[in-house]
Amino acid sequence: MVIGGISSKELSSILSKPKKELMREINYVVFSLNGFINKAMQKDHFINSVLKNKKIYIVGSEDELKGLIKSR
């Protein structure tokens, strides 16, 4: 899951090298900051599931993710 101002096309380009190195697909979904916050406030099933389960952070942290929701 990516939260921020990047298009799926840009992200796909960035992830092409790691996909080849890992020899596996990297699945992702992109949310704008407002889109993510709105879905979290609406108790969206996918967002709630992500928030409740274990995550691997490439950039950011658990505290930053929780802060996005609490700040609204």
C-alpha cells in the first residue's frame, strides 16, 4: 500500500527492478492522502484489515500511519 502523490504508472516503473531481482510480483494499491483518510474514517474493510495486521514498512512507520488517521 502506498499513500501519497504517485501514479500507479510511476510506481510500476520504480518497482520493475525489484520485481526482477525478487523474481516475483509485487502487489500494491495507491491511495492519495485524502483518499486513504476518507476510507479509514468510513471503516473501509480493506483499510481496517491492513491497519490491524502485520505490515512491512519500506518508508514510514506504524506511528506515522496511525498519526495520519488520528490527526483528522
